[in-house]
Amino acid sequence: MITRADLEVKNLGECAFDSPLAGYIGARATNQYFVADTDRVLLDDTIDLIAAHGDISLDEMPSFEAGGPRTKLFFNPSETKVGIVTCGGLCPGLNDVIRALVLELIHHYDVDQITGFRHGYAGLVPGKAPEPYVLTPEFVDTITDRGGTILGTSRGPQDVPTMVDTLVHRDIDILFVIGGDGSMRGVHDLALEIESRGLPISVVGIPKTIDNDIPLIGTSFGFQTAFARAAESINLARVEADSTMGGVGIVKVMGRHAGFIACYAALANHDADFVLIPEVSFDLDSPDGLLARVRNRVAEEGSAVIVLAEGAGQEHLDSRQGADASGNVKLADFASVLRARLTEDFAQHDEPLVIRYFDPGYQIRSGTADAVDSVYCTRLAQAATHAAMAGRTDMVVGRPRHRFVHIPIEQVVSRSHHINPTGDLWLSVLESTRQPVESD
């Protein structure tokens, strides 16, 4: 059980500088705009969950530090130097976050030196990446018109002491890291090395995972764009499947270990007949297995559409594929196996079959964010800026309970966020698809 102490965020020290935001918003709005350090957001949101903590005071309840601007800052804004780095795979919204960080820092915190390290953590190791960019409002003005990240990215860790040496050499006071769970572990490693040297450098993470599998942060940016575009592919698969005899559409979507994109995309348009996710194993060959179910659905309704999260079905394969540069286990290709097995099964039963296969992954990853995600990216960047300027470090920003909060890195990298096979989201998917519940 998470305790209040588990959710305490590290501070670099006393905040002694007045925030320039006070002059920007005017005295009348000060009390409403600035956030007090005593403002907390409860972790649990039901009476039963709160009661499970037993007889403790409200102050002892596990809660997050609320995000938002502070009246006093740790860093002197006009003397602060900032670095930004993007790591890991592409995701809609990366450029939106970069742009919002630059505009918030320069226009509202009077920071005038922002360095954009290129190609992930490699950009913090001399000789491993091109020279950094100098980020200005003019430089970032139109970067949201294209997907990806203007800074480039890379996977995998780099030598932590060397990266900290680079921050020291460049007089960086704050480093913003935009990346997934592996990148957030890098944030923690950097913060520990900085702390061991007694350096006043803040490292703040802005968590990015298209799979929405980081815990405690609420929804990750880019996720809404991803499942909306995946839903478009599902609709196209339905059109293709309906247009031929024995049509089966298969749409493979992102989701190595969590099936959130598959579930939300399927719920978005009700075109899916079967949703396969990593969290729920399934039988292939029994009389009530997937192959028979698909064949029966085609016989009854003329076609079928299967939504396949990339990590689903691994139990049917030899998954010993090694690891990628980020340390993620490489997945076996269940999609090709599924197509082969469906072809074999329909042929054995002398049934016509035409498979239409869609894999929109890279088109989704490399695209621009939709309007809702763009707003979310901007607000996350602003919340991260407020936290860093106030001396918070070794943390990420998130939005659980629809409030922006500060979360210690250790809490988001110590576990993963998955779909509960007995929870209401999966039940909604089963209701939408009329897919039978798998027996234990």
C-alpha cells in the first residue's frame, strides 16, 4: 500500500526568489493562481479505499503534491539555464511539449538560455550526437505542424556520470526529460548522481508512452491521438472485410504489455468483433477457441474484424527474442502466426477466407497530436516548468483525478499500468464486441 511518505517529492532547497508570474497575472488574481505547498490531491477517490487505510488522520492519507505555479522559486529566473531532451520511441505531441516548455520558460519565467540536446540521452555524451540546438520562440514557432520530435531521439541508457558532467560543463540548472518508462528510470539515475555530488540541478520528467502504461499519471500524452487513429484503421478494416466473401480484417495496434489502445480504439466505433490484449490469454484451437469463434462469426454475419495489440498472443509462441536497446524484451510476431492459422482453419472447413491486414503503428507514432492532446501537452509542459523552477527534482508531472500533480520517479518506474481483466474497461470491450469471456 502506498503511503504519504512514498509520494513526497524531493526539493533542492529553500525558495527565495519571487516568481515573475506575479507581475504577469496582477495582484488581484494572485491568491487564485498560485498553489500552496500544503495543497494535496488524494491518491484514493472512494470511501472504501480511504477506509482501508485505517484510523489515520487526513494529513497522513497518501496524497500527491499539487502542481502549479508557486509564489517563490528556487532558481533565479534570469540566471537559469535549461536543457530539454526527448528519448525513446516517437509519439504524437512531442513537439507540442517542446514548444510549450520554451514559450513558458522564456515568456513567463524570463529564462533566456535553453539548450535542446539532440537524439536522446546520447546528446548528453560528447561525440555521440550532433551539437545541441539553441531553442528560441522563433525556432519552435511552427514545430507542432509536423510529427516526431525536432530534437531527434534514441533508445537505451548512456553513462550517467558523463551525462551529469555535460550538464555541469554547460551550466545547466534544469533538465527536462520527455520519454517513457525507461527514460524515466534515466531521470532517477541522473537525479541520484546529481544528489551524490551535491549539485543544485533539477531533473524533471514529462512521461510519454503511447501505450498509456505508466502508473499514477492519469492518461499519457499522445494516447488519445493514437487510439483515435487506430479506430480509423479498424473502420477501414471493417469496410474491407464487409466487401468480400469470408472477409476477416486484422488490425495490429501498439501495446507491448498493455492493451489500452486496442480497447479504446475498439470502443470508439464498435467495428471490432474480437480484441486481443496482452493481459488476457486466449485459446486458439479448442472448439470454443479463437479460430472457431472467428469462423463462426464470419458464418453468421459474413465478416469479422480482429483488433490485435502487438503484445497479445505471446503465450502461443517462443518469445525468447532477446531485448532491444531500451532493454525491452523483443516480441514474437503473433500477427503472422494468426493469419497463417486462420488460413489453415478456414481451408480445413472448406470456408472462403480473404484476410485484410492493417498495421498503422508508425503512421500513428510519427503523426501530429490532435487538438485535445495538444492542449494536454501544453498544460503538462507548463506544470513541469512550474515544478522545476520551484526546485522540485527526481519527479514527473501527471494528471490523476484531473489535477496536475508532482509524482516521485520511483513510484512510476516501480510498477506498470495494465488493464484489469476483471475491471470495467475490459467488460465494456466485451459488451461492445460480444466477445465471449475467457474462462480461467
